[in-house]
Amino acid sequence: MNRSFRLLAALTVIALPSAASAQAITGSIVATADISTVFSFGAPTGLSFGNITPGSAATGSGYIPLSRNVGVIYSLPDGATTGRLVGPGGNLQPTYTCGVGSTSATIVSAFANCNAAGAQLTLVSPPALLTEYVIFNGSLAAGQTNITPGTYTGTIRVTATPN
Amino acid sequence: MTPRTGLHALFALILASWPESAAGQSKQTVSIIPVQSLSFGLLLPGLREAVSVTDVSRRAVVALAGDGPVDVALVLPSAMETSSGDRILLSFSTSDAALLTASGTTLSQLDPLQVNRVQLGNGRSILFVLGGTAVTSATTRPGHYTARVALLVNHPGT
């Protein structure tokens, strides 16, 4: 009988449940950020031919900065009348050279045309955020300025489209 | 008592002490419930953006519930990435984690770079919050960047 009790006690010991088991668990946290597209014109500097003596040639230069981190397509919505001046003597259409430069002083990438509609210059996405300058250099021939005195003004419109 | 009676008594004693089911065992359970992501938002190239643990709308929040002491450790990524492999570096400081009550009261500052011992109790949730700093460069390209922080919760001794 003692042997039976000992056997039963042994079975009981063996069959006892194990100690409570601890638990390890994992979760995750998501981190997010969005880098925005930078594409904006800055403040322009107007193009002025100054005070012109009738019958004299004149030149002027103006620009507008564009900051971007994507490609761009430049176009001229006014086409042939881009930068036309209007005043007491009617219309006055300067001749322009135009394009884009890394500074406001020098055109590095010229537009295909400065007085035609449609896309004039396409630039690829830059490796880093940059600011470039859309530059218009205008000239008036002597014969053009022999007109009615007064103030002649106009607007050069440039469209920049993200590419 | 006869020997047979004694055996019956012993069997009864064993059966009475046997756990009825697995649920009757003493088991320490902890739950992790993500509440909010770490959101740096819309960033500009070339700038650093820090999210502090007090930034209610942008900090990460995870609810922890359970009983007893637990060790909380993080596996922190070095950067967020886009699907095309562009990266924004991430950094975490010693003050970029904290423990809050469910109502938002700060219980303690935690160091996300270390293993932190946290006391859970009475099955009530506490909030683990995480901040961090994103560092963009001028060459960081537009896009949606993501990363995952692994949260490891262990009972001491495991």
C-alpha cells in the first residue's frame, strides 16, 4: 500500500502543471512624411526701357525667379504679342531674347521663341531644389521710338507647368 | 480508513487541484494597440523637422494594457523610404519617448534608445508615445516616405 501511495505521489508530481509562462509580444509604429513639390514664381523685376529720346534705340532687361524641385515646361500664352507695349501712339512691339539662367544676369537655356505660342523650353527635374530666373532682354530699334511721346506699358506673361 | 478509501481520497485531492482549463493557469498577458502613427507631415527639402512627445497630433501613440512589470524596447529605423528607394534620415533622442495615462497625463519620460521598465496594472491602458526628427536635404525628392518602428514588450526574465 505504501508503494501504491508512493507511485501515486510520483505521478502527481510529474503531472503537476508547469509554472506560469511569461509572454513576449511585438507591435509596430508607422512613421510617415511627405516631401512636397516646390513650384512657385518669386517676385519679378520689371523690364524698363527708361526715358527714350525719339529716334533712339533702347534696351531693357527683366526677370522672374522660379523655385522648383520638379521638371518644368515654359510657354508663352500671348504668342506673337508677348510683351507688347501700348501707349499714346498705339502698339510698340520690342524684340526679345529670352530664356532661363541660374542668375538673373545671363540666359543659359534659351526659349525656342520669345513671341510664339506653345511650349518654348522644357527642363528636367533637378537633382535638388533650385531657383532659376526667366529672363527677357528687350530692344527697341531707333525707328520704333520715333512715335507719339508718352508712356508705353505692357505685360510679359510666362506660363510654367510642372513636368 | 482502508487503503482503497485512502486512494480515493488522494485521487479526489489530485483532481481538485488540477487546473480546469488552460485559462485557469496564471498567465501574464500584455496587449499592444497602435493608436496613432508618427507623422512628420508635409516637409520641404533641406529642412529638419522634429516631432516632440508633446505634439499631440503628430507623435506616435501605442496603448499598452496588462499587469505587472514589462520591459519595452524599440527597434528604431535610420530612415524613412519611398517605394523607389529615396530616403529621409531619422534620428531619435533620449527624450523622444514618454509614458502617459489614458487621459494624457505624463507618467514618465522614457528613452527610446534604451530598454524601459514599465509597470502595467489592473488591466488599465497606458499610452506609450514616441517623437523623432526627420532630416531632409536639398536633394530629397518629392514623394511619400514611410518607416516602421518595432515595439518589443517582454516580461522581465523572459
